[in-house]
Amino acid sequence: MDKKLKVLLIGSGGREHAIVKAIKNSPILSELVCAPGNGGIARDCKTVDISAENIDKIVKYAVSEKFDLVISGPEVPLSLGLGDKLREVGIPVYGPSKNGALLEASKAFSKDFMKRNAIPTAEGVSFTSFQEASKYIESVQHRVVIKASGLAAGKGVVLPETKEEALEAAREMLEGGMFGESGREIVVEERMEGEEASIMLVVCGRKYVMLPASQDHKRVGDGDTGPNTGGMGAYAPAAVANASVLADVRSNIVEPTLAALEKEGIDYRGTLYVGIMITKSGAKVVEFNVRFGDPECQVLMPLISSDALEMLYDTACGRLNPDSVKIGGGFATIVVVCAKGYPGSYPKGCEIVLPNSDSIPKDSWIIHAGTKAQNGKILSAGGRVLGLVGKDLTLRGALKKSYGLAEMIDFPDGFYRKDIAHRELERG
Ligand code: AMP
Ligand code: GLY
């Protein structure tokens, strides 16, 4: 490609920092700007102080500064219509339009979409009235899961142990204002049993690249204990999604989903994240997201050995060639360092002393999530603060690099899980 690209990336988390690292040395990049970015992103590229949710300001800025490509890291701007507005003014964007973003922004839409297109998923029914929901919950034989339909930053799902707990969760969402607007509609689902994996696809209409399967670690404590978080660590490829599972996912989930999107008039260009449960009767969809997972993105980017920017740009322009995307061998892992107290309340503004970039070993990266740069120092600014990423030929080698980085940082107010990838290691 002759033209060099001026790229605007939206977001401020570890996912976006991983994207910055993956594209900043691309031979087709002329300039990279991130809005709003974080303390680490600001060390790698220019940042501009525009909130990811202020889509009108983003569009104005993208037009006035003549960007060639906008990449949306998070889902919220997409669900507000960032993709539509940019396409209207002729700027290619990596991320679906509002109609595609509904797959994540409305679990009720997503469940109906899967039902009407025969895509394997848990049985599920949507409700806006507690009376109706409670009748249904009382009537079913299976265990249920209660989900707020709208966006809830990954926290809108309750896994009740008893019928009473299920009724209570439904009542709190529909009548008690739990999750606000997002909980005005709920989905009551059958509870599935099995192991979970995340499958991320780069989708351009009917064409797609399936990136290596990954596995996130939702619980805060070692051994998968304690409350749910945004994700404490991840690794890829996840062997639980073996060749036969992946073949099942391709033919029974991915291809029918892309055909259904096309049939329903949704021109999807961006990431489709398929959370799956590997059940006794095959893989089933737990959820769709319309962006890269965080922290899964941080382990996928290092495994892409071709030019990631070219892949994102071609997708945004509607001309992805899946064969041009190359995945390197080996494994990548991330250990997320959080502020003590997370996912409950935690202090912000605590200093983090990081190693000099020259002393960071090869195939090891310190990814910033909730950090900010102030007077030459890096301070914590969120619950998930840093991601320690390692890549190696073996899973153990990658983990050694991630945990090796932990020894190099000085952050007394932080903590991290010591057992990332334990299930995979136990399988041997
Ligand atoms: P979601 O936000 O829909 O991915 O749900 C969050 C988490 O809740 C998932 O990663 C699963 O661990 C669990 N979960 C959601 N739906 C179900 C289900 N139908 N059966 C069992 N577990 C579920
Ligand atoms: N790591 C899960 C997510 O990004 O939704």
C-alpha cells in the first residue's frame, strides 16, 4: 500500500495499549493518536483528551484532523453510533455500526437473534415485568441465570444457587433499579455446564479471521475464588478449544452468525467476540461482544505475526483478505496487576515505579490499563492497573516472562493472581 495512514484509536485501557503496541511500528502508519489514552499509551503515541463516550467530539476531531482510520477499542462508543457517524462522513472505522453493536448492547436482542437464526445457545426468555419473570422462573425445571439486558460493564449477570435467589435478582433488576436502565429488561437463561473459552473473530461481512482461542480469569482470587472482576489474567491459545471444538464453532456458530448478520442487513466490520461454553452437547454461545476482550486482546496481539494495522484497515474498508493474516506459533499470557481492594473500593493515585524500558526482556511487555502520567511519575488511576504480558514457545515459558515482570515493578498498593492458566497446566 502506497498511502500511509493517520489513525485515531479510541479508549483508555489495557486493550487499547496492546493495540497501540501492535500497530505503532507498522510500515503503513504515518501517525497514531489515542483518545483519551492512559499513562502508558502516552509514552508510546500522542494522546488527546477526548472521552471515548463523547462521540460527537470524536467525529468532529476525526474530520478536522483528516484521519484515515478510526479504531474503537470499547463497545460504548459503538453502541452510541460512532461507527454510523464516521461512515456517514466517509471515514473507515474498525467496529460495527449501532445495529451490529446491539449484539452486545442488548442481551434481549442478542438472545432473539440467536433463537431466530438457530445459533446454539442457552434457552432464554426476556422480561420487563417482574410478575411475568417470576411466573417463568417458578415454572422451569432447570437452574437459571439472570442477566440485565443492557450494558453493565461485565457485571450484569447473576448466577443464583436457588429459586429464591433467582427471584430476588430478577426483582432487584426489574423493580429495585439494580444496574439502572440496563436492568429494566432482563434475560432469564438456562444455566449451562462446561468450560468456557473466548473466540475472537475479525469480521468483514462474511469473511473472517478466527484468532487463537483464549481463556480469561474472572474471579479475583487464586483457585477461581472471590467476586467477579473485569478479568485478572488470560492466556492463548487455550487448548480446551481443541481442533474439534473449533471446527464445531466455525460451522455451527460463526458461519451461521455471519450469514444471519448479512441476511438481517447488518454490514459487520470489526471484532466479534464469541464467549462459548463447551457443553456435553457441543459449543454454545454464552455471549457476544462487539470488541476485543480485555485482557484477552493483550495476549492475541502478540500472536499476530502479520501487520495488524493492515488487517484492521482492510476490515474497516470492507476488503479483508483472511489469508493475509498470519498467526505466529507459541503462547502468550497476561497477569493483571490490580489496586488492593479491587473489585470493591480501592485508592487511586498510588505511585508505581516501573523498570527502565531497556531492561525489559525480549517478548515481555508492560501494558498499562488504569494508569496516568503526572509530573514524570506513573500513578494508579483504576482497579485494573497494569498487564504483564509474556510470549514464548511454551505456555510455561510465557508465564515465566509475565511473572518475571512482576518482580521488576514496585507497586506496594497492588496485587495479582499467582495461578494464571492453572487449568491448562493441570491438564498437562
Ligand atoms: P456474560 O456477561 O453473559 O458473559 O456472563 C458472564 C459470565 O456468567 C459468563 O462468563 C459465564 O461464566 C456466566 N454465565 C453467563 N451465562 C451463563 C449461562 N447461561 N450458563 C452458565 N453460566 C453463564
Ligand atoms: N474479558 C472479558 C471481556 O472483555 O468482556
